Amino acid sequence: MEEKVIIGIEDFLKVDLRIAKVISAERVEGSEKLLKLTVSLGDEERTIVAGVAKYYNPEELIGKRIVIVANLKPRKIFGIESQGMLLAASDGERLSVVVPDRDIPEGAKLS
């Protein structure tokens, strides 16, 4: 059994969770798992590479408001610089992207 890591509030406060709107989505060539998303944070656009292609077609995500980790260090994945991380929940068989249940503006911070 995996041991749970307990963090303090000071650690959690370092994570910048934001609402982003998916502007475009496409499959990453050479990968069955990855989608390249262009998202809007209101005042800026970013590219995020997300491992959701087995669960979502690109068209399903366009226009959707999602939750991202906005202050994650950029990382190259399949040669694409990913500038954040999409949040999703999985039970091992299914995956669901985390979305707000109300119309919240792009760039809004989660707390």
C-alpha cells in the first residue's frame, strides 16, 4: 500500500490553480495518449500537453473550461513545450477532466 504524503498549507499555497479555456486541441503525432491543447488564461495563451487522448477526442475539449496548474515548470514532451498541467481524476478505467460547475472567467484563481 502506498504511503500518503501529508503537506502543510504553506506547500499547497505554492500551487497556482487557474481556470483556463481550451481554444484548440489536437493529437500529438507519434503518441496514442497525448493531446496538445492551446488554452486561454484571459490575458495569455499557453500550450499544455495532456495525457487524455484515450478518453477525449480533441473536439470534445474545445471551448471547455478546465482547471490547470499554472506555475508548473515548463517541460518538453514529444518536442512540445508544455506550460502547465491539466487536472483530471481517474479510477483506473475512466478519466474525467476537472471543470468548474459555474461560469467562472478564464484566469480565475482557485483557492
